[in-house]
Amino acid sequence: MHLARVIGDVVATHKDENLVGIKLLVLQPLTPERANAGRTLVAADAIGAGVGEEVFFVRGKEATFPFYPVEPPVDASIVGIVDHWNVEK
């Protein structure tokens, strides 16, 4: 799993039929210290996250699991909203 901040949403008027009803959000991956980590990406939202929230997401084949039995053509999915995290040094 990876940490990220939701920084936007995606509106698509035409998309694969397996994506109908699935919200797409733009994520900025984060380090444990909340610094930006790498390029932004689009992820399917499995839990109802919104812009400005910190979330955790999965990549690869596992990204389709929250939508079972449908297998949408995605390689990243948001699977949780982070309430708090602490990094001990």
C-alpha cells in the first residue's frame, strides 16, 4: 500500500463500461513525512474519498479487487482514508 493526497478528480464522458459508476481521482503520492513523492496518478475510488484527503492506495492486479465481481481496467485504487499517521524517529 502507498500513501497519497487526493489533489483532483477526473471527468470522463466516455469510458470503458466496467468503469461506469466508478469515481476517478488524481493522487499525489507522499512520503511518510508527507512530502511529495514522485509523479501524480489517477486511481479508481473504492471508498468515497474526496479532494484534500490523505488516502492509501494499492497498485497492480490488486487494484481491481475492491470492485469484485467486476474487473475494471485499473492499475491503482484507493482503499482507505487516513485519519492520522505518526512516524517515530
